[in-house]
Amino acid sequence: MRLTPREIDRLLLFQAAQLARLRRANGLSLSEPEARALIADTICEGARAGGTVADMVALGSSALTEDDVMPGVAERIPVVMVEALFPDGQKLVCVHDPIGPGTRCNDAPPPRWRTGTEPIEVNRGRATLRLRVVSTADRPIQIGSHYHFFEVNPALQFDRQAAYGFRLDIPSATTLRFEPGDSRDVDLVAIGGARVVHGLAGLVDGPLDDPGIRSAAMARLAAFLEG
């Protein structure tokens, strides 16, 4: 059986969610990763069954309560974001404050982080770029922080070739939302690490800096933008 990286990620999420369900059934309080996995998997399965984005936001908000998780976990999950496959394509679902209040009274203090006093500078030394982006879509579009911007929704108009190898210059795990008709300048930063991209819109499949990979991506671009 051959699976794409996206399908492998989906199976990993499912396995983590099943483990969380088993532990919850055994009376155990869920950790943060377990809670995130269960909520995200619930959304993905609901979307696969034909639900709408609004349905999945409601479903994700009702999957768990504070009674199901360890102390402090609800505070540590202000939002769950997952790209789910709907009948009409893949869409990003964002559920804010997904873990509702429970019935138990829990006086145990939640865990806390200690942070340093010095500011943290992200993306130091990386190439940056500013592009004007115009949304021609008839619905909002949300782009995640680490999505290869070259491959975002074709309803967003900008200099695609210039955006090759770049992502949004925003904090990790956050998104940028484009309303219909929006026109704005967007800051991008070069993708770091091994600079290998798979999946997404299918334009790039391998090392970004490989000339052959880049040429193939540019060749696919016109058909992608035409829909």
C-alpha cells in the first residue's frame, strides 16, 4: 500500500485519537496532545462524512470538557486548527476554546511556564519578502504560518514566482485570514530547515532548492491557477 505524506499524517492523527479515546474510556484524564488529537480527528471524520465547516466547528467544540482532561490542559489549548477533507475539497477548520467547562470542581493549580526576560527574535538572518495579495474568492481564506505561500489558494492573486520557497512571516501555529476582496501587503520569510516540501497543492514535491523541482513547480503553476 502506497500512502502520501498527507495520508500518513492522517493515520498518525487517527492512532493518537484512538489512544486518547481508549484512555478516556478507562477513566484517565487526557493530556494536551491527547486532547488535541481527539478533537482534530473528530473534526476530520465529521468532514469526511459530509459535514460543513460550521458543523465541524460546533462538533469540535463539543468533543471534550474540562472533566475529560488534566488540570490546566483546557487553558493550554486556546485553539485547535486542522485541515480537514470535505466533499468539495480540503479546508482549514479553526475551533477556538474547544474544551468547554466541566461539572467537577478542580482546585489544583494548572502547570505554568517560566519565561525569560529577554525578547525572542524569530527568523533571524532569513531572507524576507513583501508582496501585495488580492483575494478574488467569494469566501474567507485562511493560510497557516508554515504553508508554502507559492501553493496557497489560487483565488489569491500575487507574484507567485517570487513567493517560491517562502512562507508567512507570522508566529508559528497562527494564521492569516483574507476576506473576499481583501487587498493587502503580506510579509514572507524563507522556509528554513531542510527546505523540503511535499503534499500541499501538489506543485512542489521535494527539495525547494533543486533546480528540477523548481522547474517542475513552475510548469504546473499555470494549470493550478486556472483551476
